[in-house]
Amino acid sequence: MAKINLIKNNFTSGELSPHIWMRTDLQQYRNGTKEMLNFLPIVEGGLKRRGGTEALTTATDAIRILPFIISHSICYLLIFKPHQIDVLDSNGILIKNLSTPYTAQDVKEISYTQNRYQFFIAHGKHPLAWLRCSEDLTNWAYDPFDFYVPPLEEVTTPTLPLKPNEKGAGKTVTLTASAYAVYDSTKRYQVGDICHHTISGTRYYFRAKKITQGNTPTLGQPAQGGTIPDEYWDTTAVTEAQAFTAADVNKFVFINEGIIRIDKYVSPSTVLGEILLKLSTDIEAIGNSWTLKQDIFEVNLGYPRAVTMYQQRLVIAGTKAYPNYIWLSRVGDVTNFLPTVADGDSFTVSASSDQLTNVLHLAQSRGICVMTGGSELVISSQNSMTPTNTSILEHTSFGSTENIKPIKVGSELIFVQRGAERVRTLLYDYSIDSLTSNELTVLASHIAKKNGGLKEMVYCAEPDSIIWFVLGNGKLASLTLNREQSVIAWSTHDIGGTVLSLTSLPSTTGADRLYFLVDRNGTVQIEQMKEGLLLDSAIKVQVQHNKACIVEHEQIGILGDEVAAYYKDSNSTYVIPILNREGNVLTIDCDPSVHEIYIGHKFTSRVSLFAPELQGSPATSSPSIIKINHINLYLFESLNPTVNGQLVELKHFNQNFFVAPQPFTGNQRVEMNGWNDFDNFKLIIEQSEPLPLHITAVVMEQNINDR
């Protein structure tokens, strides 16, 4: 029989899939666990019990929560409901109600981006919109986005000639269409040909009486005693040209290398407009040489479903009619999509791939990352992006899932692969001069599969660089990600209700603030995770000391069965027994000196460790019988955990038994009994009471025998 002490002081691989529980050759086996519930693996190597959540306010009918971030110190929450957005401050206090056209299903599908005081909202069935606030934060408004010049599509190329009377940019111009072309002295006219010619400011129509070339039409030749009719031309009455309708207002005319927006309808042959791009000349354009274009975004053609900002350009993409098109605005003017070849002006890019090219998301990573249903492409350029130097290249072909916005973590872009069960990265690899993609779920693929896939994700940079996920069944998962320290650690979390949505806000100091929409027994609440809390949906309440100690609050009725209570003083944390519960009233066992306590939903933090492996490849200890005589549990400021269901007493022998224990830091030796084989090994550390627990290491005193 051999005896050896094995230390586990690193949990940086998190919870591992049962598919790899026998991969004892992996370093992740040594650093991973069978189960990790309501624990957070931290970069330093240990495990800490996650913070509880504070109940801020109710949010009836709320579906989604999004951030509105102006600066680290100025942040708001946007609560999306059917046909409504509630603007709340970071403490959950209502600022403004705004009406919207989005149904409950629409809310789940919107894409968004923010540019300072402007929050852009994209949905394929609704016009692009923006939510704005004034710089003094007093005025809030939601409106359809007002394009100065929208992306355009060609409506028609009329066969009629069209004459502008101005050519300078910014001027008001009259556009006059003709049923026939202006007289051209270089053209050879056949008998019966019709043209028009302006004499003394008036337009006249002429029909050729004979074959002619170079004979300008006249009203008649002056002569002694009267007028002699024109030898070559007769005047004729011609029906007015049918070039325009009232519906053409706000459409655009591309003529003589310039662009004109139609502002007023005058007649079928005449409209007024503003010259947006200077015309090269104001001469009449012949038929088929000018075009009429309209807004490409409308009900039948669809609206953009993806939006982002890049280098002071608004970037939109993915309509029903043009699913692979990406439109970039003019630099510094998000309303202007006027297409030219000038460096700072708008232009359009088309995603092309042998995979699905329906654009689902837009993001930034060494250019504009275009996430489609079948591939990942990047729009980039050597310098500033212009219409003439921009290229789009496919880098990977995994495909992205709908409705889960990619996030940036350091230099990596994190996205959920189509199927909504795998999480991947996009990261630039200098060795191949391209973006590469690595899977982050490869060792923990079971988490998404057994919980209904992934629904949302959000990133908290402080203090531990954690990506949080909403799972399909309303539970949570976390991924502690730190490339510098080789930390890729998954954990699962259950906060007692059904999580509908989540978001995060930065802070000026300390941890990023994580918010949830949680459905608790039919009541939707906004809750914030706080590290110091030890219960979920927690609130602070006053204790009434009469004949019995009573607390009363409407929150009690929302919490369900797992209600618990505790209080803190300067020395320690104390669990308060609940003697009775009737509706919103709790009778508790409480010292008369305690006047304020926390109540909330109790949760259990649990970690299940792997059997120790004495690997010396190709040798293994797995067929052997294992006995753990003792474990040494290293803790930091912790109270009363259990090991395999047995309470770990943290009082020293010289401490008064009747005095509440102080948070314990150090090593506690725990006796273990019984032999186990490798497959049935059990070592579970739990904390089910509202008490702190931070595990820094576990040392196993191990005996091994042959069978």
C-alpha cells in the first residue's frame, strides 16, 4: 500500500463534460471538476461562492434588458416590453416610458449598437430606429431613424428626356421631362420625327416635314408682306410627358453625374428638388441616361437586421431582399448614405461565400466582422476605410446563431455558433495573417446541451473577466476567461427563478454591475448580482420585536419555498432560523438587538472533485482501490462548509463553543472514511446556508491498494 498527499490548488478548468472524465492525460483533468454549481473559478486559482442578487424593482411584461452606456459613471438600463421601452437608472428607478412598434417576439430579435447619446435599433420587419437622449440627460425620445440620404435601389430608367435648370450642390432645381428629345443639330431627322426646341423662353414641339439635318426649327421665316412657313418643320401639339407621380417625392434622380432628391411634385412632367451631388452640366439628359431611385428599405424589401458603428460610420446590413449587403454611411454623418467614390462618403459591400451569406450580426475586430449563417467575413482596408480601398474576405466558416450578439473580450470576438450550443472565438493569428476560430465549449459541451442551449451572453470585465450566459431553461452559466493565465473555466448557476435576459454596466470603481430579468413565480423582477450578498432576490428588512420577532414584506410571497435570512455585524455572518411563515410574514428566531436583516431565496454552492490520478503514462491508478484518510481544506474567510454532507467545524479547540464562529482563514483537516474505486469516488464540498465560502486548495491524504 502506497501513501501520498496530492494537492488541488487550481480550479481554472471549471466544470468538465462527462465525455472526458477519463481523460486523465489532460492538464484540464487536474484543474477541473465534475460539477461546479453557484461557484466562480477565479484567475488566482481558487473557488468562491458567487454573490447573491438584490431585488431592485418589478418589471411587469418585461422581455429583454439592454445597456445604455454614455460613460463609466453615466449608465442606464433599457427594459424592452411589448410596444414599450422603460428607461431606468442603474438603481432601477424609472426615468422615461417610450412607445415602440415591437411585439414580444420582435423584442427577442432586435440588434443594437450605441454611439454616445444615440442607441440604434435594427429589426428586419421594422424601419431602423434610434433612441436618443439629450446631453443633459433630461430628454429621451424613440423615433424611426431619419436618413438624410438612405441606401438606394433603382426604380426605373425612364426613356423620356429630362432637363435640370441648375447644377450646383445645395441649390433648388426644377426638373422638366419631355415626351420627346430636344432638337439636336447633329442628328438626321426623318419625316414625321418629333423634337422640341425653346424659342424666347417657351418650349415648342416640331414635326419634321422632310429629311433634315442642321435646320433649326422656327415658328416661320419673316418676309415682306408676312410670314413664310418653316420649310422643314411644322409646330405640333404634344401630350405632356408622363414622367412623375406624387409618390415620387423623396425619391432620388441620378442625372448628369449628380444626384437630386425630389422634394415637391408639380405635374407629371415637372418636379422640384435639392441637388445633393453637383451635376456636371444642366443640359437636357436624353432618355435612358438618367435613373430614378428610391429608399431600399421598405415593407416588401425588408429592413436591416444588423447594425454597428465603425470609424465614425453607421454600418447596417441584412434585409430580406438583400440579405448579404452591407451599407456604410458617410464618415461623421450617420444619416448620409449618398454613394460616391469620395474617400469619406458612403459605399456598399456585398458578402460573398459558398456558405450561407445572410448577415446576422456586425461587430468590430480588425475591421468590420460580418457574421452570417454559414461563415465569418471581415471588411477591412490597409488604412482608413474608403469606397475604393475596401475588401471583404471570408476567414472561417462556422456560422453564427441568430439573436445572440457577439461580444468583445480583449482582442477576441466571442460568438455563439449556429445551433446555439457552442461558443467560439475570432482572434487574429499573425503566423497566417488571418482570423482563426477556437471553440471555448469543447471541454464543457454538456452545459448548453442539457440546459436547452444558449439564449444570451454578456461580458463583465471586472473583477474576474467572466462571460455570463442565459441558458434555454432559464438557468445561468458563466465562463471565466483569461488567456494570460490560461483560464477557461465553466460553471453553472441557479438563482431560483427563470432568467429571461441579462446585461452588464461598467462602474467607476470595483466590479462591473450584472443585471437580470428574472421571472419568480409569475412576477418579473430586475435584480442585480452583488458579491457581498448571500441570498438571491435579497432585500433588507426591519425586524419587529413584540411578543415574537416578525418581518413583513411583499417580497416574501414572491420568493417561493426556499426562503432564508441572515444578518451581519462587524465580526461575522449569522444565519437566522425561520420559525413560521404565513403569506408575507415571517416569524424568526432573532436576538432583540438585531433590527435589520436580509431575506431572500436560499441557494447551494457545490463542487464535486475528480478522483486523484497518479499518472505516469502509460500507467494509471484508475483500476485501484483508493482510500482518502483525510483531506486538508484550505479556506479564506469562510464559514461552515460541508464535505460529503458532514459539517466542517471551523472553531479552534480553545474557542468558546457558545460564541458564533468567526470567518475562518487557513487549513482545516477533515477525516474521511472508506475505500472507493476510481469510478465511484466522491468528494463534494458544499455550502447551502447563507454563509461565505472561498476554497483556495484541497490536499488529499491518499492510500492506494491493488484490487
